[in-house]
Amino acid sequence: MFFKNSIENIKSRKIKMFVDMDGVIADYVVGSAKDYDKKRPLTSNIKQLEEISKMSNVGLYILSVSRMNEGVAQKNNWLDINAPFFKKENRVIISRELNQFKKSVTLKCDFVKSIEREEDCTIIIIDDDCQILKELQSQNDDIILYKDTVFID
């Protein structure tokens, strides 16, 4: 549990942690985009995040992009079944269809820019997409980025 231990080391600060879904907690290889309910949950990652969600200084959020509007509801249903500890009000699932089909990297970067920065708060982003992580890093010097492999012990 390397990742959980590293989060415990920052327990003196408030943490807002944004977690991607596809490839991080849901296996995007299984099924198609239209049958999100069939995505295999990555249970080891989900269990670690559930433990982290119980930490009093951590606000746990989903930050995901859906190609079509209907995917937003499908992803929320998947979370209700497989990771219900992600509070509904902490789920940011952005529809590309509602945003002129902008690229996921652009939508996520725009969202991260809009996060209210608090002096005593650390923002952490976990994603499996190297392009998104590189772009976030180039635009934000005040956040901590992790690749999904951080969950592997």
C-alpha cells in the first residue's frame, strides 16, 4: 500500500484527490463505450481508494470524460455499483458531446484550472493517460500528479 502510505504522510494538509475512471478504476479494455456497466472494476485500486476516502483530510473526487452525454449516466451507475464511496456531489464527469467534442486532455486541463486553490490544500490528480499528465504538469505547478501504476505495490 505504497500509495496510501504516501498520502498518510501529507495528513497535516487538506487533500483534494481527483481520480480518473477508465484505466484507473474501470478496465477500459472490456466491453465497449456504450456498455459501461460491463466494465470490469479494478478492485485492488478501488479498495485502496476506499481506504483513502475514510481519511478525514481527504476529499475524494472522480474526474472523468465521457464521449457522449449518455455515458455520464452510465459512469454514474457504474460508480453506484462498484465504488459508491465516491459521493455523487464529488463526481465530475464531463461530456465531450456537450463541449463541441473537445479532446479529453483539453477538458481535464480546463477543469483543473477552474479548481479553487486553497492555501492549506494539496490537489492530487491520478490518471492513466501520459498525455493528460504531461499537459497538466506543464500548466500547473501547484498540483501533485500520479500515474495509475502508483497503486501497484
